[in-house]
Amino acid sequence: MRLYFDTPYVAKCYLNEAGGEAVRSLARGASELCSSALVIAELSCVFLRHVREGSLTRAMAGRLRQYFLKDLEDEVWSLVPVSEATLRRIEVSTRSLPRTVYLRAGDAIHLVSALEAGFDEIWTNDRHLLAAAPHLGIRGRTVE
């Protein structure tokens, strides 16, 4: 079973956050774990936020970064490139969205990246992404 995780779900694979064990259990059962290449930048910012908030030391965050980068090297994660074509597809897709849909650029990149990689669902706990997903033609799933 191939799974696409957005950044918060990738983060739960490395951090002891609420719902993390359930996400890690889901990940262990996957034949392939995918995300957008955007996750590299976003996850580094997640680790920085945890340092800023005091839940991680810089040394701990550094070790987690190294675990993630090693997992990329070992192809634990398959990353979907963020191309100009991806960004243009987002631009076209957002034209007809209802004005009530709250869609951030990072979420749009994850949704379209998942679609481009052939997924019909995306795993996340992000309420805005979950609400926007059906408008872009993909199902939002959560384990929490």
C-alpha cells in the first residue's frame, strides 16, 4: 500500500507528538511512503519551531534532521518534485475554488503533488487541507 503524507504526518514519524504512534504504525504497514519535496524545507522549519518552543534542544533537532536525511538517502521516502508544471496546475486549480475554501500554498503543493504521483488520497491531520482536498479531487484521510 502506497501512502502520501503531508509534512505534519512526516513530522509525526520523527517526533513524539500526539497521534504519532498511530501515524508511525500506519507508515510501518506501507509499501511506499511519499511526500512532496517541499517536506525537506517544511520539516526543517518544524524542527526549528520545536527548538523555539523548547520541546527540542538544538542537538536533538539536529539528530532528527540527520535521521530524516538518512531516510531520504535510504529511499524510505519517495519525494515528488515541485516543478513549474505543479505550480501552474495549482494556479489553474485555485481559479474555480469556492471562496469559502481556505487553501494555503504549502497545502496546495501537497494536494497537487499527491495527485501528480497518482494518489487518490492524502494522509494528514491538517483540518484546512482535509477540508480543501475534495475540491481538488482527492480524499483527505487521518488516523487521529
